[in-house]
Amino acid sequence: MVMLVDVPRMSAWIAHTGTAHAIVGLRDRLEADYRRWPQFDKTPRIASHSPIGVIELMPIADADRYAFKYVNGHPENPVRGFQTVTAFGALADVHNGYPILIAEMTLLTALRTAATSAMASSHLARPDSTTMALIGNGSQSEFQALGMRAALGISRLRLWDTDPSAMDKVARNLEPWGFEIYRATSAEDACRGADIITTCTADKALATIVRDEWVAPGTHLNAIGGDCPGKTELDPAILTRGDVFVEFTPQTRIEGEIQQLDPDHPVTELWTVIDGTVPGRTSAEQVTVFDSVGFALEDFSALAYLADAVAGTAFAGEVDLVAEPHDPRDLFSLVAAATADHAARVSRGSQAA
């Protein structure tokens, strides 16, 4: 049997654990895995693009476990009654190839994305940061805010979205958590006074959501919406003015904000900051950019953390996913047994008639 965490079980686990606590736990697991970055077999995600969206497969492995995530991104889905992003994933044992866990990853990805932003910000943002501009108020927003509070104690949010109902939704969900919330009148207004700017928009376009002149010295930016070719959020001048940190350079060159720059523009992989090889923030005036596109290691960490957390609990169901005949060489025996069982049922039905 394979562990199964479906949407009801995932929702129940998050409620039981606490959203903020789950993000903190994931952040700690991410830090540990990022510190052993060279141990992973890594590749850019495999993407299938269409005019209206993208479907991606994100694989990765270490010496003991293999993980993958299936995820889509369809910006126009909400107007058709669908989620912009949905995902599921699997964790498997490298030593026998058997799956260990199958899990929904729409909710889990929201947690791991917030945990990744929190991890990056704890190394790159000013420690005295208190205010975050949250530009793009969709499904990720509340998780991002809780992650930033866990990482840095962020208590003030400046919201902006072109859809006023999206701002209303975030305010309604986060005000009970004690955040001081300001509804901005524009993206520029949202950026005023912000120590951290987080952009999380969905449009698949080469957009400029934040302009360089709106970014004050010392600001840290989490750019998490630009995550496929032809999709950006930041003014390129921000990227040349600030220091850019990425997850996996070969993937980010294709999908991230830095697709706007020359291929040889210098960037720093975040794992080298986390393991202490290179410095992150070096001054209070430095502008730092985390050009985050989402990388498979983060999904590996999330699935491994989840597997450890739910094993043996009511939050883990089971699914009979692996065919296991008594003799490993006799796969057909399962068909023969099922055929005999079916024939017996038919016979009993005929006799009863």
C-alpha cells in the first residue's frame, strides 16, 4: 500500500498543524535540504506550453528518494471556474522504485512557496523589516504573508491587485491574524514604505508590475509570479541595480525575471548563501532580488516533510497502487486470479437466477 494524502486529508492536516507552523516546519526542512544541494540529481522542469497555459513535470532525486510534481499554470482559469494552478506529486524509494506517497500539491505548493520565500528573505532582507507590499492578491497571498511574519516578524501589509475583490479577500482572511492592512491605490502606492516587495501575478505576459524608481534602497524583492518563458513582473533596471539570487540557474535563465537580461548577467544561487559559501545581504542599502520560479528541490522537501508528518496518522490514507504478485516474476497471476474470481461471481449470479 502507498500513503495517500488527498485534498480533505491535506486540509485537515494543515488545520491540525496550523498554517504558520506548517510553513515554519517546511522552511526548516528546506534549509536542511538546500545545505546539501550538491547531493541532488537536478534538472530544469519539463514544460508543455499551449496558447492558454503550461503543464509541467518537476523531477528530482537524492541517493535515497525520488520525487516529482505535476503542475499546471492557466491564468484564465478563474474566469472559467477553475484554479489557476493545480498540482499533485509523488515520493518514491530509490532503492526499489516503489512509491511511498501520493499527495495533492495545490495546497502543499502554496505552503512550500511561502516557506521558500520566508527562507530566502531571512537571508536577504533587512532584519528590521516590518512592512511588505503584496502585489497580486491571488491564491498565494495569505500563505506569503504568514511566511514573512514567521521569517521576519512582518506585521504590516500594503495590498494591490487590479481586482478590488482580490484585495478584499486577502484583507478578510488576514485581518483576524492581526496584520495591519492598507489597501493601496496602485502598485506604486503599494511599494511606498515597503521593506519587502512580493510580486505574485498570474498573467502570462512580459509585464512590468514594479518599476525601478518605486524601489527604495535596502528593499528586498520576492519575484515569484514570473515562472515561465515570456512571463515577467519586474523592470529590468531593478535586476541590474540590485543583486539577484536564484534557485537553479539553468531553469531561471529560461523562466525567471533574468530572461530579460544577457545570458551572462551574474546571479547567485541561493544554496550558496544558505551554506555560507557566499554572502547574501551585505549592507542596509543593498537592493536584493529573489528571482523565484519554483524548483523541484522545494517539492522534494515538502513531500518528504509531509510523509514524515502524516505517517501512521489519520491524515494518511492508503491506495493500492503497486501490483505485487506472490511470485514477483508471475505478474499474470493477478490477472488469472481476477479472472477466476469474476467467473465465480458470474456463476453464482446465474445459479441464483
